[in-house]
Amino acid sequence: MGLLDVLKHLRRGRPSRALIACPRCGSTRVRRLGGLFGWLLPTTYACPDCGYMGPLILELEEEEVRKAGSEGE
């Protein structure tokens, strides 16, 4: 991915087909906290499975999800 692609990605935000996952347990049930998070405070995510709360999140593109699924078979 070149610099121009990265800048376009940042301008558009997270791709709609990206799957987010918890960095601690890998759960995809992660949710973004509302309120002041993402506006006045950094965007924060919460995982109901392991209790993780923080600004870091794993983003997997659709291609990566398909690759991981085919390697696990």
C-alpha cells in the first residue's frame, strides 16, 4: 500500500467491509463507546467477552478474513 492509498484511506475512514476484533481475545463482538468518546476523547472500544477497554482495535479487511478462514480448514 503506497502513501497515496494510506492518505485516501485516512480521509475516508474505516472501510465499511472491515471487520473489527478485540486485540486481547480476538472476539468480533467489540463495540465503540459513545458519548464523548471519539469526539472530545479518543475513540475507545469495549469487548464484552474479556472486558477489554481501550483505543486499540484490530481491523481485518474482507480478504484477510477469507484467507484466515481458508487456512483454518
